[in-house]
Amino acid sequence: MKIRSRAVNLVLSWVAYVLLRLLFLTVRARIYCAVPGVTPYVKPRGLQRYAFALWHDQIVLAVFSSRTWNLAGLISRHRDGGYLADAAQVAGIRPIRGSSSRGGAEATREILSEPDYHLAITPDGPRGPRRVLKEGVVFISSRSERPLVPTGMAVSNAWWVPGSWTNLAIPRPFSKAILIAGTPIDVPADVPREQFGEWGRLLSDEMQRLELLAERICGGDESAAALIARSAAIRLPGAGVNESEGGQRAAA
């Protein structure tokens, strides 16, 4: 059923927000980051901001596991995106309308006009297929000069809410959740379009690797946390290497 009244949608968004906040009070969420401070769950220091890539089915887990700071969300211009934009605003996330297929250039200009914000992107949205990355995320990262941060998440027990092209994970009460922000991928500002696919595969592969580590940690294998950080910044071969800081857990 489509909700055509924005007022009704805002009321429903507030109700959902309160219920999810109450639910997540029971969820044991642990957050790890490969580079200290490179996470939307701590107040940013310095001027650098990042683009955090997460799969569409993990939106609820990412938004409600902990408070976010200085975070904007790239949300489709499709009508359904309007509902999500209202919900994001209620949750304290600044909505920026655009996607890899519609409004990408306009969204990038808006992002450039908001230098104090990190950006959250679902690279398989807004219409799927599930977990198939679209190259627009590389364009937005390069033109906005926000390094891409791959993420991996896992939850010990969840409900899966059916959607048109993917399901949405909602942790069950008293479940355990693991969230990982990986080593940033420094996409050059002038990367040509013919290389977008290579950078996209690099991001997708790293997200898959981090999700496997999150599942191991969630299952009790704490040794997997030592494998989160890369020893150097992630780049395409020949693009140069910068040493990154070692991984540390951001919060427990």
C-alpha cells in the first residue's frame, strides 16, 4: 500500500523510530573500525569526510546500532525514496536525493556544498539486484573527494522483512550485532569512467571479506578482529599506496 500523505508518513516514521530505538536497547552491538576515527559513530575530527558503503538490507542495523554523527544519506529520487528520506530525517540523518541512475550529478553537487557530512550509500539500491554494486558509488566518491569505506555487518538472530527486491534485516531482541568499517578506498578525483567497474569490484570484494569477518566475530571467533585492517590503503594496482593506521575497535 502506497502512503500518499507526507504527514501520515512522518507520523509512521516517528512511531517506527521509537519502536526500533526501544528494540535496539536490547541488542548487543559492537562496532569495529580499521582506522581509528573512520566511522560515523564518533564525532569527526579534522576536515576529511568519508562515503560509507553498506548493502540495502543492512540499513536498519547501521542506523540504529549506535548514534551517528554528521551523517547524510544518499536516497533515491524514486517515490519510495521519499518515504525513506522522511524516516532518515527523523533518525537524525540528512537526506540527499539522488542515486547511481537518477540525479547522481545533482546529488554530488549537494554533497560538495555540505563538506561537514559523511555520506552513507547503498550501492545496490534503489531497485537492486540484491548486493550487485552499481558504479555510481565510484563516481560520487571520486567527485566529492570522499574515500569509500567498505562495511561488513552480521547479526546473530534477525527477522527478515520481505521487500520487492531484497529483504530487510531487523535484529531480534537480545541478539548480538557486529558492525565493521574497513580500510578506506582512496578513489582518485579524476578517475576515468572506464575504470569505475574496477574500483567497484574492489569495493564489493572488500565488503564481502568484511562481512565474513563480522560473521566470524558474531559467532565467537574474536581472533577474526585482527584481520579487519589492511596494512596499506586499498588502491588499484599502480595507483600508489599510502600506509594506513592499524585497526582498533571503536566501541563495544
